Amino acid sequence: MNIYAKTRCLLATTSLFFVAVSPAVVTPPTAHCRKSARPDSCSPLIIGHRGASGYVPEHTLGSYALAITVGADYVEPDIVITKDRQLIILHDNHLSTTTDVADRAEFANRRTTKTVDGTQITSWFTEDFTLDEIKTLRAKERIPQNRPGNARLDGAFQVPTFQEVIDLVKSLQVSQRRVIGLYPEIKHSTYFKRLGLPMEKLVVDTLHKNGYVGSKAAVFIQSFEINNLKELKNMTDLRLLQLLDSPEVRPADQDQETGITYGEIATREGLQALGQYATAVAPDKSYIIPRDGEGRLLSPTSFVKDAHDAGLKVHPYTFRRENVFLPLEFRSGDASAAAIGDMAGEIKAFLDTGIDGLFTDQADVAVRLRGPCL
């Protein structure tokens, strides 16, 4: 099946599912409602976090197809690598949370315990599988307790390669009459390098081969690490983005006793240094508007201004509509694990701080709030 036929099938599957589970469906934007068909003409940028992972199991072609269909400006694939050096799309290198590997008797003996970025994990790992073996697995919902509707699509999709995501994006650009951006994250860079599986050059070569070249291309390459972004700056002119984890945490490529913390990077001085190798920063939302002990939003910090003063765009993560992820004042009265609250209300509070974009699991809500991209 060629990519165009595959795309039609994906859209048919995910669109019918979306209509069944979503309270509203937005009309996909087209070039006629924009001054430019390029995503960077939009403000704020809406980044489909792992695709449309609020409606379809994350990091599947169905999830990306739906995110694009409902108007996301960019889609965000997380990149890991296989034993035979193939780039695949999963949130982590361990397979048990988002695939059916635990149900596969033929792979039972590959379950093992490893330390990844300082955390001990017992699972099955991508670096112990070839691409052909990965392709026998089926994707499943990562948080079914919060998204039971998504679990109805367990088994419907394979784990995609990076190239398959690029092919999907390119095919949908034709029907959407607009450029759709790519926002790949290189996962566990130092960990994979120590295994002899560096990803940076493979990622850059794949993007360049597909025509994504230069700072004007609709691409941001992101990482929670620092040194690989500096390495990438010498490989490509594509835009780079620094992700920020919790303030007390140190990036995996830093000495865990003496290295810089994310909190130190987030200072005014730290952001000025960050601006020397990156063009944007993606902080956890709490850097911009922290919460009190009960989970209510407090007053905004100076983070957005400090980042803008350093020449950086600001794209916080992650906006999700389920109560469990929302500030207290935007939660509904429903106490169930899958209850839906007012994500649009939370987004409005953050837009008032001057952010330039946002990562969301439900891009349709953000598109509807923003309106046409003019």
C-alpha cells in the first residue's frame, strides 16, 4: 500500500473514532485562511504533542494524521533507535508501556533491567530489537485509566519509523494546502551514544534528505540534553530547541553532582547562554505559571520576558484536557480518572503571558481557541 492509500485509511479510521469520542470537531484549516501557508505565520504555534494523543494512541500514524487534520501547525515525534540503527518513533526506548511486547511469547527472554538516564527500568528495549521485529508489535494506549476511549484502538497501529512520519506529513500537506511542521525530539542521546548508537547525524541526514534544510525550514529539533544540541548546531542550520525538566533535575549529559540544573538554565543568565546554541525553549508549564500547594495557578513569573530578551521563542508543555493534568480552578466536578475539564481556560491564562506556542494532546481545542491562522 503506498503512502497516499495508507493516509486515506488512517484518516478514515481516526476521523470516525474522533467524531465518536470528541464533543466537537473543527474544520481543518486551509491556505485560503492564512496570509501564508507556512506554519510559522501562526501565533501561537500549536504543536500536536505525540500527534493527537488525547484521542488516539500516541506516536502512531493515526495520531499524527488526526492532529494534522484538526489543524496542528507542527507534529512532534519522539525518536529512539533500534539494534540495526533504524530511527523509530516512541516516547521511550522501553517498549512495555506503549506496545504489546509483554504479550509476545517469542520476546519473553528479552525482558531485562537497565538504567536509563539514572532510572532503573525493567522492560523490553528498542536497542535489543531489529526494525523488522519492532514492526511485528502493535501500539497501545499509554494511560488507559485516563483515556479509556483511546484503548479501543489498541492493536490498530504499528510503531512507525521517522521516515514514515515524514512521508505522512508530506502526503497530508497536499490535501491540507499548507506546510505542516516537524518537531522531532531526540530521546536519551547520551545513553544511546554509550551503546554505540548515536542518533544526531542520522536524524539530521534524514531531515536533509527529505528537503528540510536551513533555518527557514518548518522544523525544530529538540532535546532535554545540552551537548547534543551544541553538536547539532555544527551539523545543521535547522532550528534547535532546549527542553526544560523540573528545576532540581540535571540533564542526563551533565555530571549528576556538579552539572548545571534545569533551574539554573531557566534563570535570566542561563537563558542568555542557551540563546547561543538554540532558537527556542520548551519549559514545563510551571516555569511560566507555578501552582500553589492545592494546584491553583499563581502569578506568572518573568520566564517569558527573560527568554524573549535572550532571543528565544517560548513553547511550554504539555496542555491536556483531563482533570488530573489541569490546575484546580479548571477541573470539572467529576472525580473519575478520565474526567474532562476546561483546558481552554488554562491555555488562555498562558497566552496572556506572551508565549509563542504550546504543546497539546488535544490540538483541536487549541485551534478552536486560537481561531483561523491569519
